[in-house]
Amino acid sequence: MLIVDILAAAGAPQNKFGFAEALQQGGFIAYATVIILGIMSFGSFYILFTKWFEQSKILRQFNAIRTTFWKAPTLREGAAKLEKNSAWRQLVEDGIAAEDQHSKMTDSLEAHDWLHGSLSRSEATINARLSGGLPFLATVGATSPFIGLFGTVVGIYRALIAIGLAGSASIDKVAGPVGEALIMTALGLLVAVPAVLAYNYLQSRNKRIAELLTGFSNDILANINSKGAIKPTVAVAAKAAPAPAKPAAAPAKP
């Protein structure tokens, strides 16, 4: 403020068409538009980071499945090695619960369908939880440009009123409202583009996780139906190759 006062005292021209000045000229509508877009932007980045961490955790847990879970002799012992409240442990526990109940089925086909349906429901629950928040990103990406456009329309309308009152389209009369309109347009795009990119990125990772869940579910189903006989191939680290033997020393010349 001191620098502004000094420049004003020295007769230096002040900028009357900045962002704050544009909001002041726009009044309630301008402030409301900026606040709504700000809330949308904050919500989009919050969902992006929280979902990214959640997805990364699930993918990291999957890497430990083939090295720990399938080495256990039974599903119950393997489930105890998985992290609590993880998607993979939920799928295993739901499969174990279905196995405990499928013995009541008199028909083997009905038992298989019961196991398959139980695991499918568990997959759907996990996928639904992972998809939480993505509709908000899609809504922000679709509506924020129009919210910014609303502010743009109001700014242009105010510019036309200023021209009508002044009787001429002088730059000092229309610069403020037109600047406000351009700012609202830019803010709408600034909020929409990251939301759309975040939605597509998170959606692609969810599809990858859904594929892994389906494969893991099929492995559990095969293991239950075979009474533990069928297990996926567990990757075993190759043993280190022995070091090559050193060549024999050449005999000394006489």
C-alpha cells in the first residue's frame, strides 16, 4: 500500500482494470461466479489426489499378492497375510464366506453360480468405491465452462450498457466490463481442463484395477472349486548364475 500511495502522489497512472477491480465492478454476480469456480477447482484437485493415492495403494498391494498370498496353503491363511481393509482381502474373505455357504447347495452348478455371483458382487462393490468422486469431476468438466460463460455474458451486457450510457464505445467505458468477461471465460476453462484430464486419468487406472480384480477373482474361484489344487503360477526369482570360472593360468615358459 505504501508503494501505491507513493506512486499516486508522484502522479503515476494506476491500473484500474485489474482482477480485483473487475470483480468489484462485476459485483455480486462476479464474486459468486468466482467462488463457485473456486469450490469446483478445489474439489477437483482434492478428488484427484485422494483417488490417486487410493489407486496407488491398491496397485502396490497387488504386487505382493503373487509373492505372499498364493504361497499360503489355504485361502484363510493367505488372507491373514494381506492388509486389513484392503480390496484384495475383502475379495478373498467374501469368497471364503461364499465357500462356507455353498455347501448347502444340492446342485453343483448352483454352487458354482453362487460362488461366481458372490465374487462378482464383491468386485462391483470395490469398483463402485473406486469410482466415487469421478461423477463430480465429470460434472465440473462439463459445467464450469458454462458457469464462466455466464459471467462472460454478464460482463458483455454491462459493457453494452456502458456504451449506451456514454453514447460512444470509448475504451475507458468498456475496458472494465470486457476485461471481466474475459476473466470469467478464462477461469471457466482453467477449472474445466484439469477436471477433464483428472477424470480420464483416474478412469483409466480404475479400468486397470478392475481387470486385476477380475483375474484375481477367477483365480480364487478356481482355487475354491478345485479344493485348493489350482493356483496361479507364483513368480520365483531366478537364482543368481554362478560366477564364471577364472581361466587357468598359462604355464610358465622354461
